[in-house]
Amino acid sequence: MYSPSGAGPRRTVLDGIDMTPLAWGAKTILVRFDLQAGSAIPSHHHPHEQTGFLVSGRLRLTIGAETVEAAAGASWSIPADVPHAAEALEPCVAVEVFTPVREDYLP
């Protein structure tokens, strides 16, 4: 699948957080997240492995028992079923890959 500028519609997933599916295949999905300053993703877990890259902004990221302040250029990998949370300290853009495909993120 080739996508020149995003394959799916942008939609709000949480207050202040929008998600755009960019590309997907049989085993992975690539997603863009736009987070407004002060928005938060509460602690949660899921059966998907999640690998991300912070394109811009600053993000407080908690993975398991570790909390870090991530700046643009930071990356992370979250194993399946590990609790994690995030808070946008300023406007952020993050790109993440999930495997297996998060069907709830498909257009």
C-alpha cells in the first residue's frame, strides 16, 4: 500500500488527541497522533506491541514503572500488555507502529 499523504480520515480519539491512520498491512499499522498541550492518554494496555517516534513537541511518557520526559526525536517501544500513559507538555506530533494491526484504528 502506498499513501502520499495519509490513507485514512483524521479523527478524535480522546479530548485533544487526533489520530490519522497512514498505512497498514497484514501485520502492522502506522498511525499519526496530534496532541494538544495538556491532553493526556490515561494508563491503559493492549495486546499490541507499540513503537513510536516523537516528531515534535514534548511528552511525559510512562511505560510500566518508568516515566520520562521525551523531546522531539525520542523514540520508544512498548511490549504488548504493558501499562502505559502519556501527557502532552506542549503540542506534539507522534508517529507509531502497532502490531498486530489495531483494527479499531483502520478507516
